[in-house]
Amino acid sequence: MMDEIASHIMDIVANSLTARAKNISVVIEKCVDGPLLILDIKDDGVGMDNEMAMKVQDPFFSTKTGRKVGLGIPLLKGTAETTGGAFSLASEPGRGTQIRATFDAGHPDLPPLGNLKDTILVLAVGNPEVNFLFRYKNSVKEFILDTAEVKDLLGGVPINHPEVISFLSKYLDEHL
Ligand SMILES: Nc1ncnc2c1ncn2[C@@H]1O[C@H](COP(=O)(O)OP(=O)(O)OP(=O)(O)O)[C@@H](O)[C@H]1O
Ligand SMILES: [Mg+2]
């Protein structure tokens, strides 16, 4: 099992990148009035048809058909469902994919959040051509990083420039 929410985010976003998404949003929200943690990842990649969207949620799909399909999606679904939450996947060919997992934040088997800061930093500077919208919200704060906005402000300086990376790293340390 993947034992951190951050690893799940990495894996689901890796799928979006493979699907040639240009815009990816990642929302992690701890509800104020209840024990609900929501993870929502949306992309504008190649998408999947209905049949594929059903199959990729089935961890036994690959063994049944002999096709190589991975485990990133079934693992997240499993974690959500075993921690009293839910999982949904909506996708449309040519339009994109949205994955939403909820967790009971009070469940003893809920994995820790993990290193969200490094996950965001690696994704943002490791994929300079992709626009990421990261939003993290809990009962005390809301953090938003829109890399399209950052790139606008940088006016031509690449987002993976060493000085930009260290600025973003500090920014994440202070605000996330
Ligand atoms: N965002 C997405 N857009 C389009 N297709 C997707 C997306 N996410 C998943 N898929 C399809 O679903 C398949 C299964 O994804 P999943 O993450 O479960 O396994 P994988 O990426 O194939 O392997 P791994 O175990 O390395 O994650 C992918 O191979 C891809 O074909
Ligand atoms: Mg995957």
C-alpha cells in the first residue's frame, strides 16, 4: 500500500502528465465542519471512454485480460474506501479526467499527508510546460499556487530556474 496521500497525488498526476494534460488542478481540502478530507485531481488530457474508465478502477483487470494496466487508480480507490470514504472517476475522451477521493480524516487507517511541499515543488518545476493549480485548505488556512500566474509574473524567466526554485521552496515553506 502507498502510505502517504502525497504519493497518491504523485501517481495520479503522473497519469495526467502521461495523458498529455496541459492544465492540472490538485485540490486537497479538509472540511471545516466534519471529518472529511477531499482530494480532487482534474486534468485536460486525452481522457478515457466509459469502458476504459471502468476497467482502470478494477485491480484485477490486468490479470483477467492479460493487459498491462497499473495500480495507481485501484490503490487510491482502495485507500479511500477502506478509510470510510469514496472514490469517483469521470472522464471524457479528448476532454480530460477528474478523480475525486474522499477519506474519513478521523479513521485510524488514514495515511499521513506526507511531504506535500516537495510533491508540489517537484511537479511544478519538473513540468515547466504544464500549468498547475494547487489548492490546500484546512480549518485554519487556504493555500493556492497557480503556476500559470507565476509564469506570467516571471515574464520569460523559466519556472525551473534555480533562483525561482529556491523562491518557490521558501514560499511553500512559509505558506503551505
Ligand atoms: N488522467 C488520465 N487520463 C487518461 N488516461 C488515464 C488517466 N489516468 C489513468 N489513465 C489510464 O488508466 C490506466 C491505469 O492507470 P493507473 O495509474 O492505475 O496505472 P498505470 O499508470 O498504468 O500504472 P502505474 O501502476 O505505474 O500507475 C493508465 O495506464 C491510463 O491508460
Ligand atoms: Mg499510474
